Amino acid sequence: MEIIKIIGVGFITLIVTIMLKQYRKEFAFLAILMGGAIILFLSLDTLTGIIDFVRSLNENYNNAFISILLKITGISILTEYAVSICKDSGESSIANKIDFGGKIIVISMSIPVISTALESLTKLLP
């Protein structure tokens, strides 16, 4: 089970970070980055399965909305990851700005989907 590995790496990273913060604070941030990279690496197999599934949906249905939704999901995940790194390093103001920017980008990318859905809805209603 992949989640056991991910949780294990997370706890080990947490313990190492706590220990490093007592002696060398500058290395604690590097331990957090390394732990995050290892967790991301462990998640790649599952992520490639999801990407293959979405590609097959896109090929079978050739829908532009699938690619937009996938981009929105990717932006949301990357934004949340960057926000977490900033908050872990104690920079909550930068984290808030990254979060705000990510939300603005997601909203701007959602506009075509929302407008098409509203157009379809108005055609259905008498």
C-alpha cells in the first residue's frame, strides 16, 4: 500500500525536521523539501495511472473541457503544495499571495466551462 509508505516518509521527515530545528534550523527546511520530493516520487505511479485514464477519456471523447479540468486540477495541486512549503518555512504572507494567485488563475480558466454550461442550460429551459 502506497499510503503506508507516504505516511511513513511523512513521519520520518517530521521527526528529522524537529530534531534539526533544535540544532540547525537552515537544514530543517531542506529536510522538509526532501521529504516532500520523496512523497511526490512515491505518488508518481498512481499519478501516471490517473493521467493515462484522463488521456484515454480525452482521446475517446475529444472534449476540450477535460483538458481544462485537468489543468485546473494541476494548478490547484501545485498551488497547495507551494502554499504548504511557504507556511512550513514561516512565510504565511507569501503563502497567502500564492494561494490568491492560484485561485484567480483557476477562476479565469473556469470561465469557458461555466459559460458553456450556462449556454447549454438556457437552451434547455423554455
